[in-house]
Amino acid sequence: MQPDHFLGYRRPAGDVGVRNHVLLLPTITCANQVAASAATLARGAVFVTHQHGCGQTGRDLEQTMRTFIGYGSNPNVYGVVVCGLGCEAASARIVAEGIARRGGKPVELVLIQESGGTLRAIEDAARAAAWMLQDASELVREQVPVSELVLGTECGGSDACSGISANPAVGSVADRLVDAGGTVLLAETTELIGAEHLLAERAARPEVAQRVYEVIERYEREILATGYDMRGGNPSPGNMAGGLTTIEEKSLGAAHKAGTRPLMDVIPYATRPKTRGLVWMDTPGHDIEQLTGMVAGGAQVVLFTTGRGTPTGCCIAPVLKIATNTATFERLRDNTDVDAGAIVAGTASVEEVGERLYGELVRTCSGRLTRAEVLGHQEFGLWRIGPTL
Amino acid sequence: MAMASLLVLDARDNVAVALESLEAGSRARVAGGALELRDAVPMGHKVALRAIAAGEQVLKYGAVIGRATVDIAQGAHVHVHNLEGLRGRGDRRPGASGQDG
């Protein structure tokens, strides 16, 4: 294989998947059971569960719909069976149409009220997924450049080593990918409070620098309106046990994931980047809501650093876990793919660990499973921005 | 046994990071010199490189991570007991109900 290439699945819309999943996507809590049961019949199909999709309105509903459509449109997905009840606010029909329009990929719609109850809806959903699985199995990976990748970056269960070892190693991978023409998502707006000036300085255009301050100010204003010190919520008790004292300190470490290249844009939650290079997606620090937003924005693969350890995975995108220290890597070996602890121990440089991590990233994109995938982790979380009605 | 070391991330910093857990009274290597630890400091936690007065800014990565709430002696453990963040402080908002909400 040529350098800076991987083996991926070219989709009808031209984008490239690193996986080839058939997704059962409920747009409402009421349809979770149908999606989960259909996945046991159509073996190999994946599904998500969640607790939203109704009693929502306005911007909040729009964001939820955008997240569903973006998730189904992710290039790692071959085809989607959208499962609804039939009367919910987050219309399964609109989601199905949105995915079909965007990607030209196979999409089927199953509504419990139209199928005639749970058992019939499970049968309809399982059959639709089964035919898709059969067609998907014929696709062959082809060699494509890493410039096709949208890499999500994330840190969770951070400790004081995060900003010294794993995050800078991810930053070196981010730089390499940007230089090769790829796209890197930085996210977790909450966890950039106190580091925004460093990112604004790197903005490609003055409007981008202004957006950096706007998204930070909006988030901080919401936190101030609660009347609480955000400490305890973020940094979390685990972050503090790991040596992080304040949000500023955590943020300065978190920002290292972004490498050193110019910041090209700041984009809303669960939207596709319009430019290549380093892009900031405005998401909460909550690991799962962030992960879901990045994947709905088209990220095919995620590098996730952790100091305390975390099991998080995604049913349609590989999430590579990188431990900031060797003790955590050893303790949570089941959940952790790469150990960046050698940087703290002084036995390897950031560049050396970054090189190893880049190799692991390319192999993963070509098909090697992550620990989270092997163990079946499939966390999914919607970022709600309005009241439940 | 070699002396344990402290990592200074930026020349402007007034705290350093313990690269392993350190005992009170032990001496740690730091930026070509040595520092006596006043407290036990777990791995990854911060140590004051010099005396930091109450109200003074605490710097790590060359940037402000908060403010000392009390006088901090050189070699002391720097954490939630003597350092507070300045951002996201809803409890400082006029009329805030504080931690008892």
C-alpha cells in the first residue's frame, strides 16, 4: 500500500467509509425495541438506542433531526433502516428522506403504527436490514488517500498526563493528517474554556477567531446562569483525582489534541465540515454527546485519549482509545488500544508515539477492529438544547 | 536510586508536574536543580516551584490556570485546597445562590 493511504469503501456520493455497516436507526424511544430486536434477526446489523425524538420543538428538534440524518449519512454506513412509531415529532419519514437525498444509499422506513405492532415492525425492519446486509457483503475495499478521512478527536476521563502525553501525540497525528489533505475535528467546547485565545490566534480568518470567542462566551454564559461553580461537573471528581484542578488547566491540556495547524472553521454540532484541515465542532464536553455529534458530522474514525480509562465506543465508527499513562493502560487493557505512557516515563518522544498512533489509525481505517468494537460498545447520546415538552 | 523528577511545561510556569508519586520531605529533580517537597504529591499533580502569594495567578503551559486562594510555599502540593479556577464561576455571579442552590 502507498504511504498515507488506507483501504476503504467508496460510497455513491463519493465519500469513503472505513466500515460497511447496516444501521437500524430509531428516531424515537418507542422504536428502540424494534431496532434492537431486528438486529438480533439480521445478524451483523447495528443499532442505537436513545430516549428522545418526541416532545421536542424548535432548534432542539432541528438539531436532533440533523443528528439522525447525519448519523445515517456517515460514510461508514452502507444502508439504513429508519424505525419510527408513526406520530413522533422527529419524523422517521423525514429522517429517511434526508439520508436518501444526501447519500444516495439504500434507506428503508418502518413505522410501528403502519406495520401493525411490534412483531410485524420487527419483521419488516429485520427483512429490510437482511437484504441490505447481503448487498453490503459484496462491496470490496479499495485503496484511497487519507485525505478522505474526517478524524474526530476526543478526551475523556482526563488526568494531568493528558496534556503531556496522549493529547500531544494525537496532535502530531492531527498535523500529519492535515498536511496530507485530511480533516480533523476538535470539539468539546466546554473543555476549551481558558484555552480559546490559543486557538483564536491560529484562526485562518478573523471571522473564525470571532466565532471561537462567541461559542466559548455562549457556553460560559450558560454555565454562569446556573449560579454554580462548574468545578465538580467539569473538571469531574475523577479529573481532580488525576491532578487537574481547574477547567482552564484541563482545557489547556485538551487543546493539544488540535496539533499546531491553522484553525479553518468553527461549525455547529452534527454538521459536516465545509473545509479540510483543522475544524472546531461546537459540542458539549459530555463524551457520548460529543462523539455522536462528530460521527453525525461525518467523522469515520475517532482518536479518544483517556487518563482514568473509558470504555466508550460507537456502533458505526471505530474509536481508538489512547491511555495517557501506562498504569491506566495496564489496568484497562480490555478497553485501551494504545499506550502513550512512554512519553511521561521519558522513554519515547511525542513524535515517536504519534508515529505509532498514526500507523494504528491507518490499520484501523483499513479494517482492524478496535477494542471498543470487539467488545460491542455502542454508546449514543443526543445533545438536547431545549426543554422536553 | 535516581531522584524523581518534576516536569516544567513552560519557562513562565510557577508550578511543575510530578512525573511520579513523591513523598513529603523528598527531593525532586527539576530543570537542572532540585526542590524539596513539603507535601506528598501524587503522580500528575502539581508542585509550587516558588512561593506563590494568595491572589497570585498560577501558570502552567505558560498560561493562567487559576489563582492561589492562600499563600502557597515553595515545594507545596498545588490543588483544589489552594488553587481556584477563574472561569465558569457561576457561584461568583451577583445574586448567585451558591453551592446550596
